Amino acid sequence: MNLGFWSLTISNEITTDINIQRATRLHKENISFTVSDTFQTGAGSNFISVTKQALDRYKQELQKRIQ
């Protein structure tokens, strides 16, 4: 969380290392990114919103990597 004069930025960072087994080959992947959004308050619902955005993005990225 970064406080500003008129707003604050809430961030969520996800980093994972996964192993994907394909036929006879093991493929190692790293998924890492940060999602940020700006709000007027640090209400719990704002933290939930940023976390949901991060999890949605993680799900999309994971689906791309395992296909």
C-alpha cells in the first residue's frame, strides 16, 4: 500500500514456480506479476478488489502456460 496526498495505491504481487509435466519432459515455469489500483480509502473491500484482480490475472496466465 502506498499513501498519496489524495489517494492510496493498493498492490498485490503473486509469484509462483510451477512444474508442468508434458509426456516425458518436465517444464519449469515462473509466473510473476503485480496488480495495483488507486482508491480514496483503505477499506477492506478495496483490498478484496485488488486481490480478485490479481487472482483473475493469475488464472488467465496459468491457463495460457499449461495449454
